[in-house]
Amino acid sequence: MIALAYRAASDLAAPLLRRHLARRVLTGKEEASRLDERYGIAILPRPEGRLGWLHAASVGEMQSLLPLVEALAAREPDLHFLVTTGTVTSAGLLARRRLPRVIHQYLPLDRQAWVARFLDHWQPDFALWVESEFWPNLLREAARRRIPMALVNGRLSARSLSRWAWAPGFVAPLIGSFCVVLAQDEIQGQRLAALGARQPRTLGNLKFAAAAPGADEAMLARLTSSIGGRPVWLAVSTHTGEEGIVVAVHRSLKARYADLLTIVAPRHVERAEAITSELRAAGLSLAQRSKNEPITDATDIYLADTLGELGLFYRLARVVLVAGSYRWQGHNPIEPALLHRAVISGPRVANFQDIFDRMTRAGAVTIADEAGLAEALDRLLQDPEPAARSAEAFARKEGEGILARIVAALEPVVGTAGRGKLGDH
């Protein structure tokens, strides 16, 4: 009953969905020239031979997916890949990698006619979904066509679990449509099993297999020269309300480090205007990356409000605060750890609880509440090397063998590489 109601509602919502996409074009969240893809209309032809479909919702999922695509491409030289995403930034990340035999498309919105048109054109031999985006019409249609599917690096927040759990008869067939379920950790496996996943396995978090983000060497040298020998720390993935915490900490630390430079990389760069207003109202000197404003000796805050440059900002600071951990539920600490940075976080990390718990036990992260943040940062700024060494060692150890284990576990799906070959699933 709920499934029928959902399908009917999504069918009737076509005009609203079109207006929604038009608004997203105006804010730069959609590419106007490729909007037809959101309606399941493909301009590119389907390549001959086997085609694997891999879906990653946004940048974080795409970064996890890239090493898997490369591993599968090396193992299956005749296999082509259709990679779908839902954001412009993730599409840009894939485009910059220029992977052979890979086609990118934006995922159609979850309306029956649009997802059917998408699947009619591409006819994937199998599908791999990364993490936690479950679109009912699309999953049901793929299952109806007997496309073998796997959930890779599966993750489900406690909030999402409670939201889905109110309709077990609706969600169980969706989760049950995955022939193979690989969860990020035991907690995620238990949550997915509670919704109907069949025998979820925990082989490690695919994020540990991702390469550390790169940086433009010329720009890195230029900014490093501008900063000189100043002490620097980075607050990455800040959410609304957390810039105020950064301001207070910066002022507190200035008493000890008169030439301190704080870099702020907001989670959502579209908030840049509001952030600049807040920082300037606090009386701080600000340089904005998106406007190519130079870092001078007087600069207090460098606002890193661009996309695709986190690798650059990580390399400018030896100490990294993974924000979203005071006003949200935490973000991924793996990238700064891989780059040999001292990692610090607030206490609200439910979205990555397992990783933070294990990092804490390994001495690879410092957890500080709002009141203790300045003091914790002070200690790390004085000597970041031991913490950075522990963080990198943890990340490298966690990444050992993960990719090979996951590729092997996907054999029942990828190795079949043909629609309808799995029998009943």
C-alpha cells in the first residue's frame, strides 16, 4: 500500500520536480546542459558489451567509489562503467580523474517513468550502490528487471534507521533487493539487517582505500610562501554555528600565538557570504580563497570557500579540526589522517562513531568539547608530530587489504555480469 502511494505521489509530482530542478540550476546545483539526464534521458550511447552501473550520491561516496572502479577496471578489462551521482561537485571529481571506460550520468529523479527510461537505455549488467541512498522506484524497477545489485560500504544513521523503521513492509523489499550487502562496520551491519538486509558482512570501510586528496603544487607553494612560518590550523566542514566557535578559539589562542592563522573550510560553500559577514563583524581580518584574496601578515582567517581543494588546505595546516562535530553529527576524519595531520574533533560524531571510537583507542584523534577546544589545539600546535604520526599509522593499517576483500566479496554480482543470471535473489 505504501509502495503504491509512493509511486502515485511521485508520478503526480512531475511539475514540482521540474520546478525544483530549475531552481537548482539557478543556484549552480545542476548543470543546465545536462538536465535531461535527471529525467532519464541519455544523450550518450550505451557502450557495447558488459556495463556495470555504480552509484555514488555525492563527493564523499564518489571518493570511496574511485578506488573500487579502478580495481574492477584492472580485473575486468572488457567491462565498461556507468557512474551516476546526484551533485555537480561529484561529477567534477570524476571528470578530473579521466578514468578509461567510464561514463558519467546524473541519476534520474525517482519517478517511475524516468527511472524506467534510464534503465531501458543503459541496461546495466549489474549495479553497485555506495553507502545509503535508497530510491524506492529505482530499486524496485532494477529488481524487477533482475539486475544483480550490491550495497557497498553500507551506512545508515540512527536517524535514518528510525525514519525507515516506521514502514518495515515498504523498506524490507528495497534493502532485500541487494544480493550482497557490505557494511562499513558492525553497527551499520546491524542497522541494515534490522531493515531487511540479507546477511550483511563487515569487511572494512572502503573510505580507507581512497587516495588522499591531491593539491595543485604551484598553488601550494604560493600559499605556503605567503604564510611563512606562522602557526596554522584548519577547521574543515564547519556547519552553521561552528564559525562562532572558531572565532572564540582563534581569539583565545592569539594570546599565545600572536601570528596565528586560522583556515576555515565550510561544509557548504554557498554559506560563504554569511560567514564573511560574521567574521568581519567579529573584527577579524579575512582573506577569501574564492576571490583570490592574498594572505598577508594581518590576515586572521583564510576562508577556504572553494570546491575540490581540500587537499590543498589540509597541506597548509599541521593540525585539523574535523568540524560538524559540535553542531552536526560528525564528518570523515580519514583524509587528514592519511595526509599525516594531527586530527581533532568535537564530541558529536554519531555519523562516524565506529571510526572515531577506534581512532580514540589508537590515540589517533583528540576529542575536545567546546570548552576544552582551545586548550587541546594549543597542545597540538606546540607539537603536532606525535598525533599526526598516530593518525596516519591508524589510517594506513585500516586500509590494508580492504579493496581486495571487497572486490572478492562482489564476485557473485560482478562476476555474473549478466541480467537474470543470479536465479532468484
